[in-house]
Amino acid sequence: MGRISLAFRCFFSLLFSGSLPDGAVTQLGLMRRGAPKPQPVPAAPQAVRPSDGALQLLSILQRDSRLVDFIMEDIAGYSDDQVGAAVRGLHDQARESLSRYVKLDPVIDGVEGTFTKPVVSDPAAVKFIGNVPSGKPSGGLLRHKGWRAGKIDLPALNPKQDATIIAPAEIEIE
């Protein structure tokens, strides 16, 4: 019914005034002669989100070692020997890939299992575990050195690429 109404409006407007009404011009996707052509609005570059670097690193680990494929696989049906064999290759590839883009340093460079006093003032850098007294403890046995990113050298993000795609689907053409 809307098209019939539009047709009558256009017909009578052309008959009596010699031109189409503005609403009809817009609705029909037309442009008046002599009117400047509307310039296409360039697409704004996609803003970089804080999660993009993490997704990029996950994508690199998937590309180089198939880490996401391994984690998402249900390994309950495989023997420990089969899982161990798969992990050995994955471990080497993931470690090499991570080392290429991120320099990791220990938070506390000490010997695990020995008494250590935390020298780091950032409360997020040291987590006390076990029978922790109220207040700040003076030290304890170092159970894990922790990791700190000393240097991150990821390749530049492509603004036209969807950062949420960790790995593209693969379709084989035969």
C-alpha cells in the first residue's frame, strides 16, 4: 500500500508543480539535478581496545603452536603418553613464539625453596600464601619466582583486521 501512496503523491506533484516532493526524492534514493553529490563518509579507523594485544598474543600462540586447538580439545579419550607426546612439541613451539615477542623476567630473582624477603613494593607483585599473619609479613619461603614482562615487542595491529579472530576457519579446496 505504501508504494501506491508514493506513486499517487509523485504523480500529482509532478502534474501540478512539475517536481517530486523532497520526501519522495529521498525515499526513492534519487538526487536533484545540480545538487552537490554527497561525499562518502570515510570509515573511522577501529579504535584499539585494551584486549587487542592479548588477543593478538593468543592468535600468535595459536598460529605458531596450535595452543588454542590443544586447550579446546577434549583429551579425556587419549592416553597420558599420547597427551605427553602432543604437549612436548606444543611446549617447544609456544615457548619459542612467546620468547620472540615477550621478554620475561622473574619478579623475585631468588632460589625457590629458600627464605626470601620481598623487596618489591607493589602489592600485586607478591602474593603471600599459607598461614599468613595479619599485617605485612617480613618474608617466607619462595615457592614461585613470578613473571614480569620486561619487554613486549608485538607486531603492529592491522586496523582493518578483526582482532577477535584468533584463527581463521580453514576450508580445503579439492
